[in-house]
Amino acid sequence: MITGYQLDLTKVSVLSCKLIQYVTSVCVVMSPYFIVLASIDRYCASSRNVQRRKFSKIRVTRWALMFVVVLVAVYYINYLVLIDLREDDSLGCAIRGDTIYKQVYSITQVFVFAIIPPCLMGFFGGMTIYNMKHTRFLPRAAARYRRTENQLGRMLLVQVGTYIVLTLPLSISYLILVLPNSFKVTAKFQFIYLICQLFFYLSCVTTFILYFFSAHTYRNECIRLICRMGQIYRETHIHLPRSQNSIQPMTATSNNILAIAANSTRHNASIQKH
């Protein structure tokens, strides 16, 4: 709405500024950490250690997802306190680096969404490839896993490299805005900052696009899941009970009218005979 219609809801009031920025930041930052959890799950599933493989379970994954959501939500509670809406500068709804705590918090933000996620992705992705290299398979299965290993390595490099390229420009421009310096914000810089934001938002969907078009197994499972969801929707829609006050289709209504008219005609004919 901001870029398309020039309607910035964060500038309506201080409350909307804090809430919108908080929800947006939490949702955006959770995305790369979900990918990190997937990398950890792949590492545990490929490990030769039995204790580590026990962590690759649905129950553990659910608890890990809840832990990440709560941790990110608690970390960004500072947004509700530190962020402010001002009209005397070009920042608008943002954090100002007028205190040491705000400056330190802004630097930690860059580490949280631009440095830590790709490092964890690269580490656990590399450990997964290491586990697959040191796992013994039958000759026929070894060739198949060797192809999977090479494919996983290429996808890992592209995934980490793409994430760094898309998030690093916004991190640098964000620090320029927040940290105290003699730089003056111009219209050209605001345009560049907007482009950096678009690149950062693209980082949330690049993983899905990368896996869908490069991983045959992932693409088949995704298509199968979508088809299954459509089947469940159709079955639920067909077996959905109708209430007595529900609106009947036009064909059913027309048939009912014809039946009522026929019964009325037969009833009138019988009355005339008598």
C-alpha cells in the first residue's frame, strides 16, 4: 500500500506505527529461521548418531517452531518501546539512534536477520553433506545419493549466496539511517532504500522458488500436497450438511415450483369432479 497507493498506515498514529512495524518485522525475520530449522532437521536425519536422529521428528519440529516464534516475538518487543513516529525528519516511523541502547539494538538487528541465518544455513547444510559423504550405501543406492549430495551442495551455495545478496544492502542502508553520522537523507537515497527493501522481501520467497524449480523430489511433494488439499476441500464441500434455511439452487427451486403447480392442478381437477 505504501509503494503502490502512497498510503502509509504507519503514519496514521503512534499506535499503528508501533503495531504494524512490530508485526511486519516479526513475520519477516521468522522466515529465514524456519529455513534454518529445516537445515537442522536434515542434518539430524542424515546423522549416523542415533540420539541425533531422534530429533528429526514431527513432535520436535513443532516445539522448535513454537520456540522460534516466541523467541523472535520477545526479541522484537523492543520495537514497541524504541520505535517512534516523528514528522520533523525523513525517517517517519522508525528507530532513531539518539541513545546508545538504540544504536546497539539496531546493530543486533542486522546480526539477527542478515548474518546469523546464512551462517547457520551454511553450517548445518555443510554438515548434512558431510554426513551423506560418510554414509555407506549399496552400489546402486550410492550413485543415487551421490547425485542427491551434489544437488544439495549446489542448492546450498545458491541459497546462502542469494540470501546474503538480497539482505546485505538493506542492512547497510539501515545502519546508515539509524547510526549517528553526517549523512543527509535525500530523495535518491530513499529510492535506493526502497529497492533494498524489495530485495529483502524477495529473500522470503527465494527458497521456495529455488527448491521448487531445482529439486525434483520437493516439486513432486509440493504438487502432491496442493492436489491433496484440493481433494480435501472438495470432499468437505460435498459432504457439508445443508441447513433447513439454506438457499436452494435455481434448478432445484424451479423443480419444486413445477411440482407444486402439478399437485395444485390435480387437486383442482379432483374438486371439479366432485
